[in-house]
Amino acid sequence: MNFRKAEIRDIPEIMEIIITAQNYLKKEGIDQWQNNYPNSDTIKADIKRGNSYLITAEQQIIATAAIIFGDDPTYDYIEAGAWIAEGKYGVIHRAAVAEQYKGQGIIAEIFRETYRLGKTKNAKSIRIDTHLQNFAMQRAIEKENFNYCGIIYTSKGSKRLAYEKIIKDA
């Protein structure tokens, strides 16, 4: 497996993974990643900002995520809890694994690479959030020993479970 930054030419393959994930969430009745989000414009913006990363195997994209270091306004307010660390942090958004690679530890590889990146950027922690009904992602997050911190709200006002992990614990 290889971890690399996404390029504009990767968008069609990334979108195949995203659309499959959107369809899965819809089928499960989870109101996350619906209403044309994320879309190719979202991914293109991530790539242009240098925040879009991929896991590849034999030149095929098998997972995607936006990994962002710096303040995320979505995380400014946390309800019914608190963040663990103060200072610089990274955030994992829009993580998805190709259908045929689910259950093979690929999301854990995204986490490991994010911790590695965080260390190079002197971040204290990594934060992530997910939908209240996205039990598969909650399990993956908890398996990685992230700490539940409270509730955050997306820019559209949707409630999300928020987690954080100190990088030195990674």
C-alpha cells in the first residue's frame, strides 16, 4: 500500500468511492453525505489546498480522506464535553474506503498516516467527527482509541459525535 496526496486526475476514481459510500449511507438510513455532498468540487478544493490524500494498492485508489491541519471552525464550539488538547490539531474529514477493501484495516492505515503527518506538523492531536447513526465509523474511531469529546455541529447545523486522540498516544 502507498499513501500519497491526491491529484486532479484522481477525482473520477475518488468520486467512485465517495458515491458508493453515499449510496451505502442512504441505504442504511443515515443522513450523512447526502444532498450532493461531498461532490467533485469538494474534492477538487481539497486537492488544491493540499488536503486530499489517498491509499493506493497496485496503482488503484482504495481509500480517500481529507486531512487538514489548522483551525476548523466546525470544532470551535463543542457541546456536552470538551476537547482534550489545546493548540495545533489535525482533522480527518471525508474518509472513505472502496467497497471491496472494507473490513481490511484500510481506515486504520489512514489514521496511522494522519498521526505520522501530525507529528511532522507539530500537531498535538487529531480530531474526527461522525454522524450519530454511522456505527461503522464510530467503531473504527473507537478501535483506534480516540476519546469521545462531545457534540459538534456542521456548517449546515447537523449534529455530529466528536472525538480526539493525542498524537503521542498514537
